Amino acid sequence: MHTLARSPLAVIEYGLDLAITEWNESAARQLGIARQDAIGRPVDELLPTPADEGVWRRLLDEDSGERRLRHARSDGGHVACAWAHHRVLDPRGEAAGVLCIGRDVTAEIEASRRQAEQQEILRALVDNLDVVVWVSDGRGVFTYLDGKGLAAGGVKPGEFVGLSAFDVFKEHENVGLRRALRGEQLHNLSEARGKPLETWFVPIKGEQGEVDAVVGITLDLTESRRAEEELRERLALIERQQQVIRQLSTPILQVWKGVLALPMIGVVDSVRTAEVMDGLLQAVVRTQARFALLDLTGVDAVDTKTASYLVELVRAIRLLGAEGIITGIRPSVAQTVVSLGLDLAEITTLSDLQAGLRHCIGRTPGEERARAGRPLRER
């Protein structure tokens, strides 16, 4: 017993009345209870076992074995011990007590719990996400292969386990794995068996720094690429539709020989104004117009940047040899122009489109005006 008392393992002994008769220093250290505080006390009182009531008394009648029990320490912590028990027999061969030898398995149990938790997390990932999780050894031989994403390629879980990736896939498909086997952690896009793939490679290194394994997560991008293409097509369609709407809402009309009119309706922002500027300037050159009317009767408001664009548009028309005229300015738009301090002294502004047309016709040479006003059969 003297040897057991000095053992690195916890040693306790108790009799038929469950009173503790032996409690070594290792027990005191592991359980946080000094020997003098333990001797003589009932073991089930000192080390209660809510998860297994009555276990200490049952050991008096059970053959040798091992039990794992969790105990509260005096410092508020907990310790898990694996107890190997042996019944102490009297000269008649009847039980006189129990000798228990315990080792601290707290860290072992916690590691096992963490491992089980990680397995549950991995299981949740491979069962519910369209990914493939795989592991290869340091030679590129698959040791694990699972994941919901395997079904899309007609591959069963574990089908490639024991096979080398360099035998299963083509050389260009294994570029990422070769880099990972050299110790590089990477993420790349590739194609294998005609499918676009996105893969994360994580090398696992040993004590000497060599790569013992590579963990990979592969995502099949086929569906996402298809969805992206559909989205691009829809966006392109929307853009074309918006372009048509913009063209319909800002038609450039030739209302008289040498006179263009651009009635603007609705919301006028800087993007729309830039498109209008380009279209109107091209029309001025194409038709050799002398006048361009910008009618803002249908515009309730413009932002400050747009107001500047309109003034610049009129000036650009003048550079092409034509006269830009703004008609139908509403009070709200006029306030914006004034607040910006824009100089409209050199720009003709008239109350409405009719006034603008009269202005243009009045400045058209008489012969052209008369020709334009005749019926078609007289020309």
C-alpha cells in the first residue's frame, strides 16, 4: 500500500460503510481535496456521482473493472477520472472494501468531445451543402471523399479512396493539388471532367514540416455559372428596354426644315442628359439643322448637375453652327438654374414650344419659309 500511496495515479480506499480509509497525494492533487479532509468521510458524500447514483456501494459487489466518473473539485472546477476498482477481501474471502486507482481523463474526454463535435460539423456540411470534401495523403492518394456535391458528377462517397488523384484526373486538373503537396495553401478555379470547379487546398504538415496530407473543399460552379449567365441576359434585356424607353421619352423631331425639337418628359438625370447630348449633337450634324429646341415643359425638376449639362448642351450646339433654344422652363427648374448662378445671358429661352417654333420660323429666310409652307403638290 505504501507504493500505491506514492503512485502518480489517484488511489483511494473505502470500507463497507463507504468511509474513506486511504487517499494518496495524487488523489488530493487531482480531486482538489487534501488527505486529512478526506480520510473518514463517506466516499459518496465526498465524491457524489449524480449521473450514476449508488455506484460506490455497487462496487462492493462487483468484480474488477473500470468506470469513468465526473467529480466536482473544491475550487469549483470539474475533473473526470477513469477508476479501476478492485474489491478488498477479508480472510474469509468476503468483501471488506474497495480499492480504486484513478487517472485524470479530463483532457482526453474533452478532446473526444471536440472530435465528435467536429465530426458532426463535417457531417452537417457534407450532407447539406453542394460541396465535395476530400483528403489525400502526401502522395496524392485519396483517403477521404464525401459530400452532397458528388451526386452531380455521378460519384459515390468514398469511390476514389485508395486511388491516386494523378490516376483519376488529368495532369492539368491536378495543378492545384501539386502546389498544395509542396506546402502551398491556395484557392483556385479549374475545370475537371467538363465541369467548372472552385477548390480550396489546405496542406497539413507534420513535425518536420513535410506535407502529410491535403484537405480539399471543391464546389461545382455549373449551376452558379448558369445562374450568372441568366442574370447577365436579364440585365442586358433590362438595359435594352431602358434604352428604348429613354429614346421614346426623348424623341428628336425635325419639325421644320432646319429645325429640330427635343421634348423632354419625366425625370431628367445626369446619365439621361449625357445620352441626350450625344444624340442631339449627332442629329444637328446629320440634318445640318440651324436650330435645336430643348423643350422642358414636361420636366418638373432637375438636379444641379443636370442643369449644368443642359447649359453645356446649348453651348455645344452653338459650336456646331446652330442655335440652341430652351423652351418651357418650369418655376422649379428656373430656381435650380438661378441657385447655381448659371449664365443664361447668351442663351435664348422662351415660354413654350410654340413660341420657340415661331422664333425659328421668323429667322428662316423668306424663300425657304415660303417653300416650306406650300402644299406638297405645288413644290
